[in-house]
Amino acid sequence: MQSAARQSVVVDGMALAQELRSQIAAEVAELVAAGRRPPCLAVLLVGDHPASASYIRGKHRACARAGISSRDHHLPQEASEQEVLALVDALNRDPTVDGILVQLPLPRQIHAVTVIEAIDPAKDVDGLHTRNAGRLMAGLPGLRPCTPLGILEVLDRHKVPLLGAHAVVIGRSGLVGKPVALLLLERHATVTICHSRTRDLAALVREADVLVACAGSPLLVKGDWIKPGAAVIDLGVNMVDGRQVGDVDFDAALGTAGLITPSRGGVGPLTITMLLRNTLEAYRSRTGLPPRGA
């Protein structure tokens, strides 16, 4: 964490991620020292998309550093949906696999929803299966999507008060927008979800004590939209004139926001960190150990 020149707190997501990964590594080391096998994450990639391959390499490196076993399953671009489902079924039945991650996007001939629904919900470390989504909606324990968990970690570590706060979420995807809105509701925030058809977005943002921008629209949120002292969480990763920018005009928001995450090095590093934590939680649940912190 570092302070911007005009007093806004700029979140150092990498530093926070490293701290959390060290804690996860210590938990795993303790389990292994007690004679247990390490948790295991299976990652399934279909095709040779360069960005996906890069993401997977990063996930394997993070697993190795945390002491988590990871397995790489790579199918060719022309693989059929049945081949992918057969592999998912085999991983579901493998008692030594605790988490299954299917790298998205998938090739056109494969329906992502069909594949995600085929994953054992107890191994769904991305938290995307409808059973886990339904448990989140119902307020029941379950695996949650990684990026929303990372957002809550940032807010908690910086002691952002959520009880009674007005949180505005721009974006309604099942991956970030909807689940983070529900997680904020669990913490007793009052939540407004906005999207591309929201009228007078600026007026709603100006009321936000907590703003989560995950619309995928570069520099959508202007500096004068930010409520003084608000916590601003920017999930935008957009390329404009060869440089990465967020959904929030970061430079214009500095000095008004109380807390702000940059597009690069903000919440991003925490997504893989929460994947590690979910894998450990799935392992604990499947092996009969109490949840973390119980």
C-alpha cells in the first residue's frame, strides 16, 4: 500500500497477494508436516490461446510456491465437447484432485456453461457452478468466485466500513458483478447494480461509499463522479493507445477517492491468490477438515 501525492490510498495488490500466499503456503506446509498429501488443482486448457496459456503458467507457478500440487491437462483446439466432458468426469472421480479449473474462453464448438455444469460443485474452485451460485444467493457456505473474494479482501484489509454503506457495482456479469454485489449484501451494505442501460450513471456513482467498476469500458467513470473519501475498486483491463487503463479515470480520481485500486497491480494479483485459497478450502472440505478459521 502506498499513498498518492494527494492523500488517496493506492492499493498495492501484489504486496497483499504475497502476504496471503505466504499464509496459504504455511497452512499447506503444516498439513504436509502432519502426514497429509498436499491439495491438488487440475487445470484444463483447450487450444493454444497465448493469453490463456500465460495465465495457466502463472497459476502453476503460484501453486508450486504455495506447496499446492497442480496438474496440467491440455486438449487440442479441435477437441470435441464430449472429449472435454469426459476429462472433467475423470477429474471429478479422481479422489486426489481437489479443485478443477477450466480455462476460459473455450473454442466455439464447446459450450462453456455445459462444461462448468459438469464440474463437481465441491471441486468448482472458480465458484461458477449454478449450485455454488445458488448457495451464494441463499447465503449458504460454498465456493465463491475468485475476483469478488479478492475485492472483499482488499476492503477488509484496508478496514473499509461496509455495514450500512452504499455500494455501487457497475457491471452485472456472473463472474464479478453479481457475486460481488451479493457478497457486499452479506456484509450489510446497501447495493445498487448498474449496467449499460442504467439512467444517469454519474448521479448514482456520486452516491457511492464503495464503487466497484467491472463494466469493461475504458475510463467510463470520470474523476468528478467520485464521492470524496469513497473506496474505488477498478476491475477494468482495457488497452487504449498502447497502454492499459481501467474503467475509472485513475489520475482524475486521485485526491478524491479515499482508497483506489490501479488497473495494473490492483485486484488482479488477488484473483490467483483466491484460487489457491479456494483449492485449499475444497481440500479441507473433501478430506473432512474444518474450514479455515473454524
